Amino acid sequence: MTYDLLLAGDFDRATLAGALADLAGVPAAAVDIADRDAEDRAWDSPVLCTYEPAGGDVSWLLDIYVVPGAAREPDVSVAAGLIATQLGTPVLWAAQESLPSAFWLVTPDGARTRARVYEDDGAYRIEAIEKPLPSFPSARVEPLPEVIREHRVPTPVTDELTAWLADEDTVLPEGSSEAVRQAGIYLAVWEQLTERIAAGWPPDGWYPADFYRDDLKARDRLAAAVPALPAAVTGRFRWAIGRVDEKFKTVTHETTTLPVSGGDAWWWRRTPEKPGLV
């Protein structure tokens, strides 16, 4: 198990060794800690920690390796929280989203928030956080919608349709591939919205209203795209759309108070059962 962590403060080697020992369930003497340029290492140690200095709002980078089969191999969020508490300094780690600025941040008291972090030549700047933290008074406090947009949700219906389209027995008329591709994109957006609602708006329990409006517009475009599709795939698309529409209806209800304004189709006149639009 590997943990790549950023420390927004200093550390004491003995305290860090104790924290890593607790993390992996090994004696502190079994933890090897050294800087990036060190060559004389106890490479057979069950826990190896390599550190190097950073700049800006981050003081140190930690590269931690715990051998497979260690007594404990916690999730990175648990590991970061333990180290933050024992070192008394905030710890950051990269979120699962692929955006380079997407991080999580945990403070010694266990407070956790999303953070937008930029790196330039070894200097890290915490530009924004979702919750106010006294440790970072200069960071803006604001939602980070780019994390929400980047978070992937499953699209089983779209995936099934895509696999069918890719089958060698599915023959598209010449010149129709782009129309089919665009319709597939609109369907994926529509299904992702439906799955987000059903799952309670992952990853953080909220969703920007303008994103929601864009997703409903994708459903508008999907409705307009279907009549232009070749007959060989129209039936299959209508089947897929029907499945997603039915699920959308189960996770929403008809309302006279529209969640967002934009269109006249039935999907604009429904609101999600699970609150989360902001």
C-alpha cells in the first residue's frame, strides 16, 4: 500500500515514526524514514517513508510504502487523519478525481474538506477550500464544482448500448456514425444525472443547479437526435432511453415548483426526491 501525502507544517521524526507504526501495526523501530536523496536505507523494513521539502502552503511531501500483508493497511483518508492528529499538522492527499487541483485536506482535530491546490515548481498553493479552516486564512471558502463534474458515476444502460453498437454485426449506414456518437453522448449525460440522483449526489452530496440544467438540456438534444438516427439503431436507442427515463421518474416527482428553468418537456417538470441542488 502506498500513501502520497502533503504536510502543511513541520514534523518530528520520532513522532512520525510512531504514527506510521500505528498506521501499519508494527513497532516504531521497524519504520524506516529518510529523505529523498538517502541511499543507505533499511529497504526490508515493513514501512518505508521518504520525505522531501516543498514550498508555499505545503512544507513536506511524504511517500509512504507499507508492505503487503501488514497488520493494518487503512484507506488513505484514515491514514491521513491519523498522521494529522499525531503530528499536529494538516495533511492533504489527492482525491480520486483526475483533476490536478483536486485534493482532500484533514486537520489535527479531524475536520475534513475538499481543497483546490495548485503546484508550481515545487511550491503548493491552497487556493480554495469548501469549509473555513483557521489554518488557512488566505484560502477562499467556496464550493468546488469541478470536482463534482469530474466524478464518474456508472452508466450501465449506455454501456450496454455502446457494446451493442460496437458489435461487428451492427452495420451503420455511411455517414451516420457522427449522429450516433452524439446521441450516445447525450444518453450518457442523461443516465449520469439519473444515477447521481439515485446515489444521493456523489461524491459530496450536492450538485450545482447549472450542471443540472445542462443535463436536462442534454435530454432535450437526445430527443431531437433520435429521429435523425438510422433505422438500424433507432429502436435500440429508444429502448435505452426508455430505461433511463423510467429510472429518472422513480428518483424524481412531478412538481409545480421547477428546480430549474429551461424547457417544456416532462423532465423539466420533475424535481429530485433527494435534495442536493445548490
